[in-house]
Amino acid sequence: MSTTADPLAVLGSLPGVAESVESVRKSVDRVYGHRIMRRRSNEITSEAALRGARGSAAVSGADWALEEVRRRSDFGGDDEARMVGAALRLTAEAGQLLSIWRQSPLRVLARLHLVAAGVQEDTVGRPRLPGEPVDEPLVELPLPDADEVAGRLEGLSQMVIAGSSAPALVTAAVVHGELLALRPFGSYNGLVARAAERIVLVGSGLDPKSICPAEAGHGELGRAAYLAALDGYASGTPEGMAAWIAHCGKAVELGARESTAVCEALQRGAA
């Protein structure tokens, strides 16, 4: 990332990014303007959380049908079940951490990993140490060493605390991409990265009711497109960064479309 005073603002000026930002804003405004939102916004938020969790788990390899996620109560079986359970817990937890994020993002990330892992072990809830393995098989980027992780996490934290004039989409995409590139924890980095993206989008005021689940959009776009866009982020080139931001923007738009469909179904009395 750039070393200028506001590197996010620089990214916001990349070719095509302004168009992505505007398209996202229109999609979000459209669902917030739906008349069903005036009376039943809590239902939309709950459904968006479920669909977001399903989408995030799908990107990490547990691609379950929405109705399967909805009906299940036991997520302690195989690896896929644990992944879905972790995604559900993270979606519920993210909304509780909004007030802490701008003051202490590293504390929030540690909490997210602890919630995702669901166990009390000395490797959980802290960045990995030298020599500790990472279980993130779907992300094949070169793995930064622990010292680089520590330095870049601190830089990310300072960037969040300092704030930026850049649009929320840009900040969310960078937080998401940086965490995926670093894989700072021994497990569940993808779920944590997407939960952090959600926190930025909600906390920024772009999606204050958390009804436009980007995770659902990432799931719909598919793992292949997700990983290809992540390669662009990791390249650090203007074109690659812009492509990653646009990909994240498309995910938000698809999440907004999901909630618009839910609004329409509720309006028809079909849900």
C-alpha cells in the first residue's frame, strides 16, 4: 500500500473505482428505500445475516444450501459443519464490535478469531508466531512470515484508527484483502477477513442496518473469481487493486440484491 498520508484516498482515485463506489451506493440506496424496510427492517437484517454467513462459509469451502444452514442446529461434526458454524457465530458477533473497531481493530480481529475457532487454545485469538502453521488451503498466495504479519497488521490498525476520506467500499476492500493476504491466524482467516469487511461497511454508515451482505455476494461470485481478484490485490499494482475493489463492490451489490428479493417476498406475503 502507498506510504502517503491517506493511502486509501489514493486507491479511491484509481480508474474504475469511482464507478464501482457509485454503483454500490445506488444498490444500497435502492434496498434501503424499499417500503418494507419501514416496518420489517429487523427481519431483513436477520435474513441478511443468515445469507451472509452461508456465503462466507461457501467461499471457504462449505457450500451448503441456504435451507440446510437454516434448519441445522448442530455444527460440531465434520470440517464443513464447523466452518458453517464459525461463519454463523462471526456474523452474530460482528455487530457487537462496531464501537471497538475504530479504536482497537487488532483487538476486534483477535476476538473474531476466538469466536470463529470456538475453542480456548494458546494459538487462538492472536497472530501466529514464527513457525506456526496456517490452515487456509483455498488461498495459495505466498505466506508472509510472522514478522511481516506483525508489521503489516500494525500498519492496518493505524490506518483504520487514523480514518480516511476514501469511500467505505475502498476501506472495506483493503481491510478484507490485507487480512487474506497476510493470513495472520492459524485458521479461519477467510471468515475473519469477510467479517471485518462487514464491520467496515456497517460502521462506516454505508450499510448501517447490515442488510447488504457482501459475503453472500462473494459466495455467488464463486471461489475462482474471488481468488483471481485476490491475486490482483496481492500484486499491489493499480490495476490489480482496482479489480479487487470492484470485485468487493460487486459482492455488496449482489448482497443488496438478495435483500431486495427478501423485501419483495415479504411484501407479497410469501415469506
